[in-house]
Amino acid sequence: MRRVGGPRKGKRLVRQLVQIVSLLGFCSWILSISLTKTRDLVPEKTAAQQVLGHYGGEGAARPGERGEEDVPVDPKLVDLLSETLGSREDGELWLRTHPHLVDYYKNRASNKFSIRNINHERYNALREGGLSEGDAYFLSFAEYPEPTDLFVSAENVKTLKSGQSPSKKALEHFLPKQSPEPKFSSCAVVGNGGVLKRYSFGRAIDGHDAVLRLNQAPVKSYEKIVGSKTTFRVLNNKWTTVYFEDNVPSTNVPGGTKQLARYLIQQEKPNTTFIVTRSEMRIFESLANTQRRRRPDMGTLYMSPHIIRESRKMLLAFGESLGEGEVAAEITPSTGLVAVYLAMQMCSGVSVYGFNLLDGKRKTEMKDHNTTYHYFKHYADSEKLIAHPHHEFKLEGRLYQALQDNNLVRLCGGIQSSALLREETDCRFQARISR
């Protein structure tokens, strides 16, 4: 006997199942849209949440360990933290158990300092060491974050920007396999300032373990004031090109006006190493190739472009820490500051010689202090040069003074404001605090 309604009932069940599945899919779609909209409405983390999220209670003192009852708290900060933590009691407790972070939190909450990637660990260590808020802030940028990558090598070349890849020849012959890690007890960074003509620092400069010189600054005929030893010569893009490019005119080159490149490289002391900065890889390769042919006893390194970036961060942070208004966004560190920053990474003690620390964009200021832009007259434009428009030598001068105040460098023979610094000693760096 045939069963009545069997196939029809089966079809009906299938239709109902399909409808249920469709309904569930629709509900899931609606739910996902709702969640997305909800996430879009959630505000970004406040400064308080960023600080709390970063530290997560790590390093916080337990109640009673730091005498938190004696730590004063700012009511405004308590109010801000209360919104994040849920109660005034929790906000007040957090502030009392993180006393070394209170100043940092104030800065972040008020956006006083604009640089976001501050080295929190370094900043807190410096604050706990007794440094002021401003000093701890800019000095937290004084250490290069990648100390094993000061120079470009075949190993780290991928860190370069797109389009800066070295040629196969450079990888095989010009770039080291790994970034060198030179370490010296004492280093002299010799500036080019005309103020050096007032001193006789030659013997003191040569007494350092390593001597860094800038661009084309000569030693021949100036040994008494700047010494004769050269370990590194730091070259910007212009002078990197001049050192390998023939047919560059100069009125002070023996044998003609088109042999400046040959003349300059022949003047270098044996075993000097060129350090190329601010140049494209092809410019570095051209100098390295010329150096190999004309002075095989020497070497050529390509300084990591990140050194420029980090020294600029330090300069910007210092400008912000002064609280005297906004620092120009287009500011760029001078070759001198880059060399000092590099020396601070390589040397236990750094002595800085002959930085005018004046506004290099104004001839009148040089004249007022009875000095010149350079200590030498070699090469056609040396006395006429005026600083790059985006350099701020006065700000850099104040930065050097702050570095000296914190025992990181020693200033020797430089003009600051209207005062001439005269040293009784040889001005070599005597001591420094550990970093």
C-alpha cells in the first residue's frame, strides 16, 4: 500500500531547512555589520590608556615599597586616570606607585613633546638617575638603537630605501660583509670653524685614539692648530663627489685647476677611512672605486642613513625640550652634528674642537666675533661658504653645551653666544658617566 504525502513532506522539510540556513546567514551578516559599526565608534586610546597599556603595571612598586603615601599627586592627573581605571582611588594609587612616570605621563597627556617613538626604557632610567625631564627626554635619543649597524654592509643592505640597492660589484668589493663596530677610548671630532685659528690644539687632537675630520678640511700647513692625525673623514654628498670627480676647478691645486680630486685624495694620511653620508649608493660606489685605484691603503664606508635620522631626532627633541616654541620641521643636522653623534656611538669619550656655534647663515655674526666660517683658505669657495639654510648652528651649539653638561662630550675652542671659551688644559675628554 503506497504511503500518502511521503515525497511532498520531504520536499517541504528541505525547503524549511534552506530557509533556516538562509535566515541564520542573514542574521550573521547583520551581526557582523553591527560589530563593525561598534568598533568604528570606539575612540582611540587616550594618553592614559597608552601609558597604562605600555607598562601594564611592570616595574610598579607595590604599596609601601616606595613610601607612596609621601608621593604628591596631581589632582588633574588623578581625574584623567580615573576615567581609565574606574575610580579616583585606583588613579591615585597608580600615580603613587609609578612616581618616575608622572612627568612622562604629563608630557604625553598634554602632547608637550611631539616625537612618538621615545625610548621609554632609556627615558625612565635617566629620570631615575636624577636628570631633569627635558634632559632625559632629548638624551633618550642620544643612543643609536642599532649599535651593530652603524655602517651599511652586505648583511644589512635591505634596510636601505627602495632604489638604493648596491651593484653586484659593490656587494662583492666595496661593502663589508658585516657592519664594522669600531670602539675607541677617546675621539676628537675636529670642526672647520675659523675660531680654531686662535688655538694650538694640534698636539692634543693627535693624542686621541681616533680623529674625525669633516669634508675637505686640510691638515697640511695647519698641523699646529688642528693636528695631523686622521682616522676618519666624514664627507657629505657634495664633497664625496668632489673627491672622485676630476675636472673640478680650484685655484689652490698645484699643477692646474682641474686636478682637485687627485690632489685631495693624495693629501690624506695613510690608512684614513672615508665615511660617506647623505649620498646615493652610486655616489658611494664611485668614491670607493676611485679610492681603491688611487689609494689602496685607505678605506671607504657608507654610513647608515638612519644615523642622520636619529641625530635629527635628538636635535628636534632638544629643541622641543627648551620649550621656546615650535622647532622648524625642515631642520636637518649639519655634517658636524652627524659626526659627533656617530662618535658618541663609537667612543667612550668625545672631544669636540672648533665648532663656531654661531648662526652660519649670517656673515655679520662671524664678523662681529672676529672669526671666519672656516679656519682654512684652501679651495675657491671655503671663505665664502655660508651654512645650508636648513642647518641651525645656534640650536646645535646649545645642544653641544647640554651634552657637555651631561658629561657626554667636551667642547674645546668654540664660540657660544658672545663668550669665547679658553681652556687651560689640552681639552681632551677626561671622564664621562656610563650610559
